[in-house]
Amino acid sequence: MTTVISKPADGGAVPPAPRRTKKLPGWSKGLIWVAAVIAALSAASYMTGVAQLTATGTIQTALVLAIPILLAALGGLWAERAGVINIGLEGMMIMGTWGAAWAGYQWGPWAALVAAAIFGALGGLVHAIATVTFGVNHIVSGVAINLLGAGLTKYLSTLLFQPVSNNPRESPPVPKFDTYSAQPLSDWLGDLEDMQRVGLSDVAGVLRGLVTGVSPLTMLALLLVPVSYLVLWRSRFGLRLRSCGENPVAAESLGVNVYLHKYAAVIISGAFAGVGGAALVLTPGGHPGYLEGQTGGRGYIGLAAMIFGNWRPTGLLGGSALFGYADGLQLRSGGSTVMALFYAAVLVLFAAAVALVFTRKYFAAGLTLVGAAVLYLVYWSVDEMPSQLSTYLPHMVTLVVLAVAAQRLRPPAANGEEYRRGRGH
């Protein structure tokens, strides 16, 4: 078989076919970002003399605080991939904290985990009935779930916890999960960290924080990230579920039971959020049990982590790590260390601006340099961030990250839209 190449009518040369450049896979881009962030933290730690940026204790605290956010973000991912906006993650987390404390006090941490998933799933069921069956606005229903979760747990705490703890706002102490460390790897990494070598000790501190004092709940939460990816992107059920969030009418025409998949997604979403609430109760080193207001807006931050991750499991993992790290840094080290984080952010923004120049995105590079200059001015003029502001560092990071990431977001096409069987657009 011969291939005939036609010549242009004017007799000119045939233009060469454009070369196809191979794109890096998503996981490799993630590894590049991780390496860049660790390099920036290492450089900032060396230049500012603040070793806490990459210390084992900081990473351990960040991991513990990131897990509830990660589970809430996974819950949001499941719901919104099916086309249902779940603002009610906060209320489902609250219900999960109460369920975990109630069952954990009587039967131990594993029973607490199951009860938290059930209580969160019940909140998801209510949200699904309101939005999928009755067509209630998703935002309105989510806000109502948040109010319902807070009010219901307050009533149940007064009814069941007050006679035992003598306080309607908290439960009696709940048994926690044991923690495990990877020995002798942890000791070897500790020796490297104590050497205080630039770069090497920073990497050792980060790795040691990830393999020391890890609870089974942390392992389960991290495992749910690849499991969610495999189910949603590599299974028939996941393909049908995601089609309900992209074009439910087309999915219906192909025989997909859209109502069933939306219900399943929102109930699973609630279960994940409930387990995220259980992480606040069952994590060693935290509050002894349930405490009113314990979630502290982590359901909303989890929703922000999901959006930052562009509705992808690996992306929301990075967002959860970022918010957990910011929260853990201010809790463990205080305002002076937070200012060192500003210095690291300046380095990251400067590197991003250089990369944008090489890709000829000069306007974006200029804006990035302006942001870096503003952050450096803040770092240079303020010695220590006031405690009143550092407490809300995760929330400020949430706003900044969402503002920066807003231009590249691609939510499911039919997310938040009302669906009725047999009706086209």
C-alpha cells in the first residue's frame, strides 16, 4: 500500500506535520510539585534558620490534621462527580464525630468508625432525598444539613453524654487507635535529620514524619484515595456515576439508572465525611472525645481542597496536605514559623514566574512576581504573625489557593443541575 502526498495547487512545498509533544502523566507532575515544595521549604528553613518547617513533629501534626480534610474532600468528590453539590459535608462530619464518640465509648475505636460512617451516610441520605428526589436547591439543602447536624448532635449530647460527663458539650473519654512506626527506618531517618545537612535532613524529617506514629485510620484514609480513583475512573459503576454528573440525560438514554447512582454517590459521600469526623475523635493526642464545634469548618476546607484538586483524587490529596500543613505549622510552632512559611511561598512563586516566562505567559508571570513581592514585603516588615491571625491561617490559605486555581478548574458539566427522568435539556 502506497501513501500519496498531495501537493498544493500553487506548487509550493508541503508544510511539515506538527510534532506531537508527549505530555507528562499526572502522577509525574505530582511528584515534581512535591519535590519543588520540599526544595522550597528546605531553602526557606536554611535561609531563615527555622528548622520547624520540615521537622518530624510538624509533619506528623500536619498529617493528623490533613486526614479529616482529606476524607471530607473525598466525600465531596463522590457527590459532585455524580452531579450533586454537597455543601453539607460539615454537618455530616459533625454527625460523624458524635456517632464515633457514642459508639467508641461503649465498644471501642473500630465500632466508632462504623458508627461515624453510618451517621454521616444518614446525613447524605437526607441530602439525596432533598436534592435528587424533590429537586431542592443543592446549596439550600446543604446549609440545612449543616444546621441539622449541629442541632441534632447538641440534643443527643444533652440527652446521652451529660449524665456521664456532666457536660452537654462533650463526651466522656473515648478509646483511641494505637499508632505504629516503621522501625528501624524511622530511627535511621531521625539520625539523618539530626545531622542538620541542608536538603538531606529536610527530606529525612518529612519522610520520618510520614512513617512515625501513624494510626490505622490514617492508613485507611490514604488508601481510600487510590481506591476512589480505581472505582470512579476504572470501573463500570464509576463510569456510569460520572456520566450522571456530566450529562444525565445522555446517561439515561443509555440505560443508566441516574437516580440510583446519584443516591449511591451522595450516601457514600456522607459516609466519607462521617469517617472524617471520626478522625477528629479517634486520633491520639487530640481531644479525649467528642466536643461541640470540634470540626471547626473542616468540611468547608475539605470542599475547597476538592475544588483545588480539580475534582480529581490526587489533586485533592495535595490540597488536603497543603491545608493540613498550614494548620499544623501554626498549632505546633506559632507565628514566627508561619512567617518563615511566607518566605517559602515567595520562593515557590518566583520559581513559578520563571517557568511562566519560559512558556511565554508574560502577563501571568508578571502577576506572580507581584504576588511574590507582596509576600516578601509582609515577611520583611512583620517579625511574628499575631496569634489572632495565625489561628485562621488554613482559612486564609484556602482563599488564596482557590483564587489562584480558579482559572484552571473544570467541574462536572451538570454539577448542581436538577434532573428529572424523561426530561431533556
